[in-house]
Amino acid sequence: MNGAESLIRTALGCGIDVCFANPGTTEMPLVAALDAVDGMRAVLALFEGVCTGAADGFGRMADRPAMTLTHLGPGFANGIANLPNARRARTPMVHVIGDHATWHLAADAPLTADIESLARPVSGWVKKCATPAGCAADMASAYANAMRWPGRAATLIVPSDCQWSEAPGSVEPPMIAPPPSSLGGSVKESAEILRKHGARATLFLGGRALRERGLRAAARIAAAAGCRLMCETFPARMERGGAMPNVEKLAYFPEQGIEALSKSDAFVIAGAPEPVSFFGYPGVPSKLIPVGRETAFLATPEQDSPGALEELAEMLKAAPAVLRQATERPAIPTGALNAATVGAVIAALMPAGAIMMDEAATTGLPFFAASAAAPPHTYLALTGGAIGQGLPCATGAAVACPDRRVIAFQADGSAMYTVQSLWTQAREGLNVTTLLCNNRRYRILQVELARAGVTEPGRKAKALTSLANPNLDWVGMANSMGVPGVRVETAEALADQLKRALAAPGPNLIEMLV
Amino acid sequence: MNGAESLIRTALGCGIDVCFANPGTTEMPLVAALDAVDGMRAVLALFEGVCTGAADGFGRMADRPAMTLTHLGPGFANGIANLPNARRARTPMVHVIGDHATWHLAADAPLTADIESLARPVSGWVKKCATPAGCAADMASAYANAMRWPGRAATLIVPSDCQWSEAPGSVEPPMIAPPPSSLGGSVKESAEILRKHGARATLFLGGRALRERGLRAAARIAAAAGCRLMCETFPARMERGGAMPNVEKLAYFPEQGIEALSKSDAFVIAGAPEPVSFFGYPGVPSKLIPVGRETAFLATPEQDSPGALEELAEMLKAAPAVLRQATERPAIPTGALNAATVGAVIAALMPAGAIMMDEAATTGLPFFAASAAAPPHTYLALTGGAIGQGLPCATGAAVACPDRRVIAFQADGSAMYTVQSLWTQAREGLNVTTLLCNNRRYRILQVELARAGVTEPGRKAKALTSLANPNLDWVGMANSMGVPGVRVETAEALADQLKRALAAPGPNLIEMLV
């Protein structure tokens, strides 16, 4: 057995059974090893940003890592942009990057790069294999580090001679530690705040607190204390609809966020970092909770926030949850497509068990409120703000959950960064319906220009924020990569096409002119 | 005037008059400044790899930097993969990256990243603006560093508060130093080697030695000494055809390179690094010149190789060049499309003054020999081996040289990394004809699999090296981004369509089923 096979066997032993790959020459022994070892699915992407984004979507849904396989520094570099998203989502993932043979590095061949320096800013753990015999143990370490609760990116660089040389064999999967508890005092402090401020307090949720267990406990707490429930702007994964409580999402722009948070006198934060402005603006503070408001950190994102919420519910003697059962969907609207009608149509039609990947940017805003009482579904957001996450993340979520329908609710500008995702969806026959919001502009940037005081943009500012001239033909784009598509211009047409698309096997795309 | 405007005014004063941009919120003051200052062209790309690759193509043709404008760490990261190519091409370029406001970094907002760490491995110079008043001088330094002969990437990180705050104004362009001469002794040593070994010696050329001045001197030297002329496998820019001498290109695979170099007893190297294998293979040395062969380094890539070649010609008392005048093109072949017929058709029809960007990979190999005596043209290659360079580089070359026809000779797999280039070509109306080689596979990886001993690839290895299932429809892809396209399956059809395409204004694409 060579080093490559020992690495793949070890990964499979750890439960890593999907590899999102765009390999090159230095990864050929690993490619051969994928065939030598039964059980790991190899998914080709035609651009590495698809690999990393898909691993993010997979990890969010599966709570275990997929592996990516990329080629040297430049190949991995193409996958970097989606990793700040995965880092903020705290997604477990393992990146395997091939490198030149150890003895060939000194030649400074054209593709030689400092892979470690590129990987470190976007990885929680980085190692380079030093020997063929070490490949297996290094992969086990990568897995253990990726799984350190709640999850992180572990990057393993594997020189090609370590791959092709003889190695002793695989190693056993490592033990994974349980989630770290939050500090005991924080539960007591949180209980005191909620008792004192009641309806004037906000329980602010993020990260793992937005899964079912955390939300059930939060619902009990809210019922007992009368506090408000809010959540971070970009949840990595949030269970919504069905029996889940309605949770208000923090607005994107800081002025609106500050206004919403100012309504509360005190805060208990669980699973989220303290809310901050996405960008810095002149005269606007970075931190959104007004200075001086009483705040308790029940559990950080790296602590067991669901467990802490359950403890807090007990301390408040909260009754068992009486959870909403009825769904309440908006009526299907008619007329022109806009953010409101698009959101209503989706909320009206999304099936139980749907996975909604929301990278719809400005067009997506009304959907969240409209879908609060929809049938149970999972909501995934653009956690790190690096656009181009939606299509790959939806791809990975569909690989993780083949029995659930994935909806990629997607802005046009953002879609172009990783549009190659559509091809992988077609090849793998994934059940992804892409709802492409074609407004032919970087709408958010036009808003930001105005916020920056440019109320009448000049010719170049207009050109740099417009996706027109020429217009992108999204149906043609999807068809060219094997994904069937249709174009709609009214809410009625969207409803008709969405019903059809959600029932059809494999991927499809609806271009919505908004 | 704010910092952003002082920066743009300074850049324009340095002659930087093109900005390949994909900006975001933190770059809005720079976007506004592009409108406030007349004379800098703003070219939008829908993916940052297009910006950096276009800056590479522009810099290779213009010998001065274009500017790129990208958004924070993730935006710049999407542009990284093309920078190893630009680094090996030694292309002058200036990357401007926006960052969060200085006072906002501590908030660790979602898009916060260590931009300097990402930029350093792919930049010859990196600086972060510290104050609004410093923006102008920092841009002047970036320009000076980009222009340090023969050229490099200078990266300037500009916090958004430095952009929007008041600044004193622009600064004067810096002085640019002349190219460093090679050491005097190297000319003498080279002359001795060529006199001693004559036809058994090879003059090995690369970098700036492959421009017209260097090649004219090399032709004189070859005529005087009787030596062989060879050049590096991936020239950044080589003048070819017309009066230029025929220069043998080093083969890609090391065994073939070693065989070709073994025919010479001695070497004089000008403008190129010592030739090394692109990848390390078991049992194959990194260095391709057999051990013990006499070798003189006339000029490194960072030295004035054209000047050194002229000195060497003088020392050899070489006669003024008698340069070939007649062109000799292959006949237009008929029948099936394959690497040989495609190469012959292009060589038969490419117009004088064409710029040929060759990222055709395996399909491209016969073209180089077939076009040796074509009308004068410029040849650009994939210098760093990071695929996805061709379409952006062709885009930038067309911006630099609006009066010349650019041919993007492009492999299908490679094209998918930066396919968004086609949209920019359409928006800007660039005279680029893309000849897309659709063989529906990563052919080079199938060769590399066999080289790695996998003679009968398994199901996964086949899937990971195939671009079929589904087939990419390149005509549909181009059309969806506003570029007209046709598909051809025979050499006759290619010839007909190529004649038409080369005469049509604006971009177009011919999908060649090979």
C-alpha cells in the first residue's frame, strides 16, 4: 500500500466518505487510491471554489467533514474565497492539497508555491506530510482537528512522493472530544438577567443554538421569561418552520441592527459572537448592542450552546415546550416579480424537509419572515459574506441529504463566481432547484454607493455595479452545463414553474427577472 | 480630495490607465474616484481571476502595469491562482485591495481576513496604507516596485477609512531604474563556450530575450557561432514569425526535454532560469541539462538579457542579422479536427500582428512548429502552469492592443476556471477570437495517470479526468455571456469559420470538437 492509499483508507475509517475534487498531476496517486478503496464518493468540480463551498454545505448538513482534493497552491487558492464562509459557519472539513515531490521543491518549478502560507489564514489546522509512513496518522489528525467542536477546516499538504511511496497502512479513527461546556456562572448570570428584564431582554442566538435542540430550549426560555428571541444575520444552519419558534433575524445594515437591539435593555447571547456591523461606516459603531446594556455570554460559538440553553431553561423552571404545530404560509401572489412576491411564492410552495440555501442578497430579504411558519425546513446563509457560496453550498448539501430537496435562492452577481457548480449538480443528478434572481446589477453595491454619499453615480460607477450590457442569459448558461432551465417574469409563472421544478428529479434552474 | 482620489490620480500620473475591477463595499470610494478622475478605463470582471489574468495579459503586451481592484481577502483570493503565472512571466502589475476601516478590524466582522498573508506569496511587494495622506505615496511606491525590471506584482491594501478621508493630493510618478546589466564576465564566458562548441552548443532563451531585440541578437549569434537556438517551454511573450528566427521550444515532459538538451555539449542561458522539470517524477532528475555539461548564465531573467545578447553578438563579431523575410504557412488541411489539423489551420490563417494566447494544452502542441514562419505575431504562453490563464490573459492583451487580433487558443478544462472572461470581452467589445478545444477531458491528466502507472484507470479516476456527462455546450456558454459562437467538426469548417471570425469586430468563439 502506498501513502495515498493509507491516507484514503484512514479517511474512510473516520467516516469521510465524500471527496469534492479538482485534482492535478501531483494528486494522481490519491486519485488512483480513490479507486483502490471502496466507499469514498469522488465528486468532480470544474473549479475549486465549488469543492470548498460544497464541503461547507456538506459539513453543515452532515456534521462531519467531506474531503476536498485540490492541486498545489494555485488550485487551493481558487478554493480560498469560500473558506471564510466555512470558518464563520464553523464547518468541519478536511482539505487535502497535493504538492511537488519533496526533492523537487528546490528546483523552483513553475507551479511551486508557499502552500502553507496560503492555507493558514483560512484553516484552523495545517500540516504538511513529511513521510509516506506519516500520511495515515496525519489524516487522522486532520479529521480530529476538523471535528473539534463545533468544527473547523483542517488542511493537509501531501507531497507527491509521500503519496506514491510505500507506507505501512491506515490508522484507526481518533476519539472526538465532546463539546466544551460553557462556564457554570454564565447560566446563573443569564437567568438573573432574564428574570430581571423579562420582556425587555433579548436572547440572542447563533451557531449551534439554532439547531432543533437549542431552539426548543430557547422557546421554553422565551415562554418562561417573556424575553425576545433574535438570531444572528447569517446563520450557518437554522432549523425553521414546523414546530420551531419564530426568531427575529438581526438586520444587515448596522443602523437597523442598532435600532432593533436598542429596544432591549439586556442581552443573553448563546452560540453567537457579539453582534457587530458587517462593514465599518463613518460615524457608526462596530458593536451593535448599545454601550452599557447588561449582557451575559451564556455560551460562545465554541461552547455547547444547546446544552447551556437547556440548563438555563431548567434554572428558569421553564415548562416543557408547547411548540407550534400549524403551518401558516402566505398566499401565492400574482403580478410582477420582486423581492416580496418571490419570497411569498417560495414560502408558499417549499416542501417539508426542504433545505434553503439563501444567497439571494437584496432580493432575498422578505423571504425569511414569510417562511417563519412554513413546513419544517433548514435554512443556510452566507456566513462569511464571501459571495459565490450559494451554488456550491447547495451542491454539497444535496450530496449530504439526497432525500431532501435543496433550493438555491441565488443572486445573479454572486452566482457568477462559482457558476461551475451547475455542471457538478448535473453530473451527480442532485436534487437542487436554483432560483436565480436576475436583477442585472450588483444591487447591494448600488445601495452601498449611495450610503457612501454617491447619490448620482458616474458612468464608471454605474458600469462597475451593473450586470447589463450584455445581459446574462441564465437559462442558456444552465443548459450549457446540462441543467434544464426556464425563465419567468411573473409570480404566477414562478409558482407554476416552481411546483414543477420541485417535483422533478435532478437539478433545474428558474431564472427570475426581478 | 480624499485618499481614494489621491491614489487614482497618482496611478494615472504613473501611466496606469486601466483598472480591471471587481469591487465591493470597502472599495466604494475608489469606485467613485474612478469617476472623479478622467482617463482611467474601468473594466468590470465578474470573477477576480479574470482581473488578475487580464492584468497579466495587459502587462505582457504594454510593459507597464494595469491596476486590479478587488474586495478584501476573499475577493483577492479568487485572483491568486493567476498570479503564479504572472510571477513567472515577470509581469508588472498593481493590485489594489480594499480592507475594512482600520478601527473596524478589531470587531472581527465576517469578512475580516489576513490579506497580507494571502498576498505575500504571490506578490513581489506588499504594503498596507496606514493613513489617508499616505495613499498617494504608497501608490507611487507600488508602481515603482511593479516596474522594477522586468516586472512584478505590487500589492497595496487600502483600508476604507484611508480611502474616504481627506488627503493632501497626488504625488509625482517615481523614477524607474533601467534594467540591471548582466555581469561582464558572463559575456566573455558565453562567447568562449560558443566558440569552443559551435554547433554542439545551445543558446537557451527565455523572458525578455524572446522579444524582438533579443531575438535579433540571438539570430546573429546563431549565424556566427553555428549554435542551436532553444527557448523555455512557456514563454511569457515571444515575438514569432516574419523576420524572427526559428527557435526550438523545450518539450513539456522531462524525458523529452532531457533528450533534446542531451544533444548539446554546452549551454548559454539568457533571460531564462535553468530548465527544470515541470513536476517531479520517480527516477527523473529535476534539472534537465545533463550533469557536467558546460553552462554559462549570460543573463538571468532579472538582468538585461537583450543587452547581454547584443554584447555577446559584438564579442563574437557577428554580422548584422540577415533575417528571413518570406513567410511559409502550412496548407489548410481537410478532414477530422485533431491537434495537427487545428494547429495547421490556425498557422495558415492567423493574420500579421496577431496575438496568440496559447492555453490549448495537449491540443496545442503542433501549432508552435507549424507557425514558425507565419506572418509576424506575438506568442503568449501559460507561464506558471496555473490553468485558467488563457481567457483572462487574452482579454487583457486585447485591452492593451485594440488594433491587433487576439486569438485565445484554449483547452476546455482550463477555460472553465475563468469562463467569466467571455462576458468582459463582450461588454468591452474586445477583438478576441476564442478557439475552444473541446476534447471533453482533462487529457493531460489521463496522460499523467498513465505516467503514474495507472494504465487502466478505474471508474473514479475516469470520472475525475473526464469532462463528459454532461458535455459542456461551449456555443451555448458563450452565447449566454454575449459572445457569438459556432461549433465545427472538420478542418474545412474551422478554416471557413476562422476566416469569418478573424474579420468580425468584437469577440467570438469557435468550439472545435477534437
